[in-house]
Amino acid sequence: MAKVKTTFFCQNCGSQYAKWQGQCNACKEWNTIVEEVIQTPEKSDWKSPTSTVKKAAIPLRIQDIDASKEARLDTFDGEFNRVLGGGIVPGSLTLLGGEPGIGKSTLLLQISLKLPYKTLYVSGEESQKQIKMRAERINPKHNNCYILTETKTQNIFKQIEALEPDIVIIDSIQTLHSDYIESSSGSISQIKECTTELIKFAKETATPVLLIGHITKDGNIAGPKILEHMVDTVLQFEGDRNHVFRILRAHKNRFGSTNELGIYEMQGSGLREVSNPSEILISKKDEELSGNAIAATLEGMRPLMIEVQALVSTAVYGTPQRSATGFNAKRLNMLLAVLEKRAGFRLGAKDVFLNITGGINVDDPAIDLAVVASILSSNEDVALQKDFCFAAEVGLSGEIRPVQRVEQRILEAEKLGFSTIFVSKYNKISLKNTAIKIQLISKIEDIVDAIVS
């Protein structure tokens, strides 16, 4: 029996200390350092049928390494495949994080029910009956999904050896515990040990493992930061529980781009893939209303058409209000200052409210022109034409600046039936014979003339 040792870990960032102290030197948080057991009896190596005989690795010249693409497993979910880069890579570890109740378990359960491969869904948070009730609501297409409710890694690996699944899903990594570590589930030591065992299993058997991870109040994945370094892919499931839309992003991906994103709509029967989000993010209305403008933006590599709503009214109180939902409030104040300085609009004594429809947050500077257009439209109470859209950045001197991948935005607007798109004249556009009219402007006065006149 080896001697039991203890050390101190920061529960926020995972930094290790020899003794307790009040503040963590790494993340500067107070009262986050706790004592944990780090060593217990000697552990026996996990054995799998494929790891009994193992060839030692030898160095290879880079020219001699096989560069052919490894076959991926299709998840039969277009949005999930897009974010991963084409499917699940055999032997990979994928970590999915998100707010409580956002739909992490629903997403992975519904993917496991679609898969024709043998899938083992391990839950440490719900009973088999609870998962069965959710599965009936999702309406499964295949019966290759096996449910296991277990939190001890040694028992999980025994069931894996007996079942030999093609994919393993763990819900969640914070609920697992190993006999080799005597600290409680969810502690720094347990998370690191359990993840290490799963990595070894995945790499030796070429079985992909999907992990669900909890997040902290700051929005970061709970546990040590090293957890995100250990896995191959880190996905974030975002959205507002008061809205139906969910966005899946890749924060880290060793097998593909981190620019892609997937969009889902939460329904009673599960998560529905949204292949064309622009039609949903734009309101359907019978008459033209002032204060509405359409922006051609990019979320990752995907072009989106979103609706910007503005309301400008006389300030009732002494200090005018400035409120922005889904848009940076400081950038809104900057654009209002540009309008007042360069275009002569007196907005200093007026309330300005701005909203991005659909409950999404946008930080693309290309929606500046749409924000300006919606504010001018509301201030003058003149409705913009429904088939106008905008894609340009506004500078401090009132110049209309070019934005990246403008041709992709133009083609998306044309596909959705818009007749005119306003872009910077400094953009290099090679498109010819387009059905949409490309209106080139250079300064903010041009957009004022187009709207007010």
C-alpha cells in the first residue's frame, strides 16, 4: 500500500500548491484553493483486446508519414458534422460545454439515436428511465444505442469491454470518479485522472469518446484548464433559454476549422437543425415599419441575414437612455457620435434603443451600416424598403469601410431575394451579372441621402 499524499489545488484554474493560501497566484481568485488526495494504491493498467501487444513508436521522416485523410464517422447531423469538420474522427476526444438546461444532453442523445453504429451512452446524472422518456420524445430512428448509468470508471470500462461500442458518450465528466484517486467527484484530481483513462482507452482502441462538461458562472468549462488541453475538440453550446435558437461553436479543433458554427432550434421533440437561419432571423411582416434594417453578417464561415431594430424617441428624463440588446453598447455610442458629428443629427437629447432579433449576439463590424440605417429610419420615421440590406463598417470620420468576404454576403442576400445591398466602394468586388444591385457608398452622408430622400 503506497502512502497517501495530499496537495492543494485551485478549483478555478487548477494550479497546484504545496500548502494552502488565500489567493491563487495564477488566476487571482480568493478562497478557491482546497486540499485533495493525489496518490492512493498502485493502479493496474487498463487492458483492452487491442493493447496486449504494443509496438514501440519509432521516429519517421516527415516525408514518410502517411498524410491520407482518416475516415470520419458520419453523425447524420449536418450542423454537428459542419462544426467538427466533416464528422467524428476515430480515437478522438470531444468535450461539449454549455449552460445548465441549454440542451447538451438532448443534443448528444439525439445524435446517438440517429447513429447506425453501436453507441454506449453513459449517464452519471440521470436514471435509465429518465433517459428513456427523453428518447421517446426525440423519436429514435435506430435501436443501436445502449444506456448505462454509472459513475465509476472501472465499471464503465468493464461494460465497454463486454459491449465493444463504436462510440462512447459520457454525461458528464464531472460526475465520474476513479478508485485510483480518493478525492470527491468533480475535483481537479478526479477530472484529470478520469480524462486520462478515457484518452488512453480512445487512442488504444480508436473509439471516439464524447464528453459533456459543466461550466462555471463565468461561462468557462468547470475543472482545470488542462482538461481543454487534453481533449482534441472543445465545443460550446450557446443560447438563451428564453429563445429557441442554440448555437454550437468550436473553440478548439485539432481536426478542422474553429470558424464553423451550427444552429439549432429547440422544439418539444428535440433540437431541429436550421439549414437556412436567415429566413428565421428576419421577421415576417405585412407592412413596412420604420427602424428596421437588414444586415449581411458572418457567423464563422456562414453568412447570415439578421434584422436590426432601432427606436429613437424624445428623452422623458434629463439623461437620455442608450440600450443595446445583442450589440456592443459602447459601439452604439460611437456610431451615435459619428451621426451627430458627421451627419448633423441631434441625437444627444433622445433615447436610443437597439435590438438584434432572434436573441443572438453579434460582434461583426459589418453590421455598423445597418445599425446606422435603422437609427436614421426611426429618427425620421421613414420605413426602409424590405428588399434593402447593408454590409459595411463605419469609421470615426464617417467613412464607409470595407469588410471581409463581401462577395459571400452579396450572394447570400441575392439568394434570399434582396434587390439592393449597400457596401463600401473600397471593397474589391469581382462579381458580374448579379440579380442584386450593388450600391457602392463611401461616406455616411451617402446613406443619409438614400434613406431620407
